[in-house]
Amino acid sequence: SSLGPTTKVLTHIRCHMEDARIALDTGADGIDVVIGTSSYLRDFSHGKSIDQVIELASDVLSFIHSQAPSIELRFSTEDSFRSAQEDLLRVYRAVRNLGVVDRFGVADTVGVATPTGVFNLVTTLRQLTDSDIEFHGHNDTGCAIANSFSALEAGATHIDTTVLGIGERNGITPLEGLIARLYATDPDTVRTKYRLNRLHALNQLVADKVEIEIPFNHYITGLTAFT
């Protein structure tokens, strides 16, 4: 944050008061708060009930807002697509009613969601809030790009991507693949919004830094993409 980049700097934290205090001290432009809502994570991650999740989220989000009212604040459930929808909606409604969150997130934490499932959940969430909606999708089953596109079609405003799709396990939505998908649908908007001539250099920079090769069949910038 102290480097003063032209982009926003956001920090991603657990829904935990000590994490929130540290995040505020970094001087980041925004804080992303996440907590698991599936039965798996409630049993094996934090051990809290949905009522306790709501109470904790309310305390942490209210604290952040009280300390930095102008900071960009996002709240996301974790493992959203293995959570009971009734539980999800209870949490989202409670957080919405706080009136302090700029963006709501849904996360396909283990990559099990389908495009239809993503569309339906984002559509339901869009009916609950006028705030921004962010989708975070892992690629364990190869659906990250399709799921991200479905989220946009349903009214999401933000998609998490990484260069070359790098991330834990099989990674998340690759920037290049999502750009390719969007370009095929609306090339004029994509050409206006993105400096596409920078994409190959960006991929090569990241590939060099983490000492991997750009996959030969990668979207747009792979060796065989246009042959």
C-alpha cells in the first residue's frame, strides 16, 4: 500500500477481529472479509453455528466500518455452493441490514459449482441487494470460466481472476480465459476496457517470476492458441 500503486490494494482476511485490526493498520484501500458457511467448514474450520457466524460477522464488519468508514468493505461466504441456501440467505440478509458493506461475495471454494447453479445463486442474491456482487470460482472441475460468465449474466459486477489462473490446487478463473470468453461475446467493449496488447507480456512476466512455462494451449497467449 505504501508504494502508492495506481490500482486499489485490497487485503483478504478471515472474519476475525484480530485480522481486522491488522488489515486496518496496512493502509489498504479495501478489506475483504470471508467466513465459511457450509456444514463442512462449520464442523472442521471454525466450529460455529449459523447464528454465531452472523453474530461474528456483524461484530467484525461493524468494527471495521467504525474505524474506517470510507474503506471499501466486502463480505463473502466461503464454500457457498456446498452451503444450504437457507443458511446463506440468512447470513446475507443479516449483513445487508448492517448497511456497511459495499460488495457481497460468493465463493466456489472447492470448484464444485455448475454454471446453472452459479446463475441461480447470483440471481437470488441480486434480488436481496443493490450492492456489488463478486464471484470467486476455483477450477477443480474445469468450470471456472463458464461459472464466472454465468455469474456476470446473472448480475455479478466483479470476478476474481489470476494471471495464468494460478492459485491453490487447480487455480481460479484465468484472466486470459475470461477475456477470451468476453471478447467472443462483446469484442468492442473488451477492446475499449482492456489493453489487450499487454496480455502476453503480463503472462510472460508472471511465468518467469514463478518459474513456469505458459501452457502451450493456454487462452490467447499459448503457443498454439492461433495455429
